Amino acid sequence: MSTIITASTGVQTAPLLVDGWTESVESRNVINPIMGGGVDVTPLSAGKRTGSFVLIYGTEADAKAAFELHRLAATFRMTDSDLPTLDLTYVLSGSLERALDDESRVLWLVTVNYQEI
């Protein structure tokens, strides 16, 4: 499996693995109560995906580079050769975190909160 993240600046990062993938969407349906009972509903498509994922790196330097890359004022394109679900164009949304894996004490984790665009 090969995951590549490319910033709109052209810089790329390739984690060993993407873990901890979560995604959700917000409903945009319009629901109005009707006097006398019932509801009036205007169905609309759900919004774009939002969530988080964890990038796993084998070195501190690679994790720091990915962390700094995601701090840029840029958009990002993630592609994965095995998991089409991970194909995503996004911006950073909320927090960005870099941590040393507690169990291995060797791997580095970069947690990205994203908004699909």
C-alpha cells in the first residue's frame, strides 16, 4: 500500500501507514414543523466529509516535515493505491498534533483533522 499526500505547493509526504481514519458528514436537510402537527421536509444532499486521520512515520524528521507541511496555507491531496476511501482533497480543520508512539517508542504519529473540499 502506498499513500501520498501532496500539498498545493507541490511538496509531498509519504507516511508508512494511515491509521485511525474517521469521517462524518452533516445533514443539510431543512425540517420545519407545521402548525397542527407534522413536518415539512426539504431533502438536500449531505455536506462534504470531515474527520481525522493519523499518519505514521518511522522517523522523527519525517513526522516533523509532515507536521510543518500541514501548517502551510495550502490544500492537500491524499491518494492511496489500495484504499480509494483515502482519496481526498482537504484543508486542515481544527488541530494538528505530532506525538511519539507510546507503545513502540520508535514510530511517530501526526494526527490531522480535516475538511474535505
